[in-house]
Amino acid sequence: MTKNSCPHEEFAAQVNVNRLLDGEGGSVTGFMAEITVTCQQCRTRFQFLGPEVGLNPRHPTVSPHRDELRVPLAPHDRWSPSLFPAVRFRKGDS
């Protein structure tokens, strides 16, 4: 099967989680998940649409080839609205 004729029906996702440090050997300042998705039939890597290219500890970004999504995350017990001052919650959101 060629990549162009593949129906892309089976997928594998890989997630790597990294700790962000304040300099080499410094304290942990955050966490980031790096996510890739590959077609299991033809091995084509999928591209993530929407996020900007780059690295940012405040919002999702993608690699230069757009085949890796980079998402900042925090343990539930350490998350704080102050991490994202632009986020506004409506009454009833949790």
C-alpha cells in the first residue's frame, strides 16, 4: 500500500512528558507533553493544525514540521488560574 492510497484507519499516538527546568539542574518550572500520531498502516506521521510553531510554556505549539504537538500541563494539585491570566471562566464552569 502506498501512502497516497492508504485509508488511514489505524493509528498510534506517542506521548512524552518533559519537565521544564530553570536552567541546567535548576528547579522544575513546568511540564510539557510532546505528542505524535502515526498511521499504523503506512507509517505516515500526521500534522497538527492550528497551533503556532515554537515552544511556549503557556499555550500549545507545534514543531517546525507540525508533526509534534507540544502542550504545557500541570499536575492537578498544582494548577492555578494565575498560570493563565487570560483565561476567563463563566459561572458553572469547573
